[in-house]
Amino acid sequence: PKELASREWALQRRLDDVLAKLGEKYGDLTGRVEVKIRPDVPFTHIGGLQEAKTTLQGFTVALVNPELYRQWGVTPPKGVLLYGPPGTGKSLLAKALATSAEAIFYHLKLMNLTSKFGPNTGEILQEILTIAVREGRAVVFLDEADALALEHLLPPPQAREASARLVAALAEKLDSLEEFSRIIVVAATNRIDAMDSSLVAPGRLDRLIEVPLPEPSAQQEILDLLKARAERDAGRRLFADLDYGIILPPMGGMSGAEISEIVRRALESKVHKAGAGEDPGPVTAHDLLNEIDGYRRIRGVVDKIRYGQYL
Ligand code: ADP
């Protein structure tokens, strides 16, 4: 573990250096690529998404034993595109693939990188992928991949031209990756319409996986996971027996991230009560309903802040 920590530190430094150097070159500040040498999000920590989990888990073998692909006369995937609304578990899925393959996890937030480096982001992606190939077995996660369209930076005609260059650089790098290089690029977007079709061409991000909003049964699974995690962390029971029959209907259409926010708020209001010297009692279905109500009222504002503005 100590050795891993120092390796992770050194790798993080190298990535920061690359960005700092390119930042200087283009006269701009540095962005950040986060790296985890041993990510620890097992597929069992993800609720619902049965199909997506099964497909991604299947790709573990492409990282661990790509030779098996050869034995069956097919080539292992180089890239996956996860698409679906925000907060539905796309990052979790990418991390879970890295976890199950014991691969290094690189998290690149493209909205952030493109905002700073614009069309030159292509060069950065190439350099990072080169480092990743050298370091061995990896999942390179391109979060907010629709930002490659540069629509948030430039007016449409310029955006199209600049984005084409950027996408070409990424595509070129994907094409040059060896078939058995043990790297999988996982891109995520909630705007499939803004993705360049050349990126999903064969040999590139050619495995498309939908990550939909959770059905009620998946929402219940997510709630149970969040509950169990909080109780594990606290080392005691925190929740009363919950009547899902009354909680799930008003939660219709909420993502995993939103459910997690509701659970967090319910626990936090217990903290506040305890802080005021009251005995708060366990979290009940009624408490959750209150939080759902409160959250629905501010949801529009949260969305605007989180997804409506880029810089
Ligand atoms: P996305 O990448 O699709 O925007 P994330 O994977 O970052 O969403 O999810 C954000 C947070 O929401 C997670 O860290 C987790 O707490 C919660 N979450 C979202 N979807 C799920 C899910 N299917 N199962 C468990 N937790 C989830």
C-alpha cells in the first residue's frame, strides 16, 4: 500500500507536469487529470444497470487476458461510449471496470480540459494516452465527452472546424493503440447528439452502452446500497425499516446521484437535530419524503449551477 501510494503520487506528478508544460506553451492555467492506481469501486456497489454492468464486467478480460480474444478470432475493445442522463452511474461503471481488472484509472474531465486548452486538448489526450500505455493496464475515462464538440467555447462554424481537429487527434491515437495494449478508453456523455460520429467508428469507441435513469426497483437497490454504506461507516443502525411503497412513487425520475443527495440531506438534518441536543431517532420514510419534497423545490437551480454553466 505504501509503495502504491508513492507510485500514485509520482504518476500524478508526471501528469500534472505534462499539463503544466502544455499550459505554459499555450499560455494558460493547468487542468488536472486524476489518477488512481488501485481504484476500489466494485460492480456490487452500483445499483440497477444490470445490462451495463454485465457488459462492462465482460470487458475485464480484455484488460486482464486479451489473448483470449485472439483465441476466439476477435479483437478486444479499445473504446466504450457510455451515454445517459447525468448522475446515473457512468463514472462508477468506468471505475468498476478498472477495479475488477486491477487497472490504473485515469479520470479526464473534458469540459474542464477543453475549456482551458481548446482545440489543443487533442495533443494533451495523445500525451496522456502515451503515458497510460507505458504504465500498463488502464481505464482512461473521458468524462463529459460531448465537450469535444467545443460548442461551449466557440461559435458553431469555428467550433466545428476546431473540434474536427481535436477529434482527429484522438481518433489517430486510438487507431495507433496496439490491439492488445490493455488500455480501454471509456467515454461518457449525456449528449449523444453532440458526439462526433467518427469517434464511434469501428476500432474506436465502438461499444455503445446505455446508462438510463433507474426504474423504481433500481432506485430501491441504490437506496439500500447508500443505507448500508452509511450504516457501515457509522458502525450502527441509522435507518428505521423503510416502507418503499410510499418512498418510491415520489422519487420517480430521480437519478442515483439525486437519491444519494436526498439520503445525505436526511442524515445531515439528523446531525443538526443531535447538535441542538434533541434525540433525532432513526431516518424514517417520512424523513425521506420531506427531503424529496425539499429537493424537488431546488432541483431546477441545482441543475442550472451544475450543468448549465461551464467555466
Ligand atoms: P455520472 O458519471 O453518470 O454523471 P456518477 O457515476 O458520477 O454519475 O454518479 C454520481 C454519484 O451518484 C455516485 O458517486 C453515487 O453516489 C451516486 N450514484 C449514481 N448512480 C448510482 C448507481 N447506479 N448506484 C449507486 N450509486 C449511484
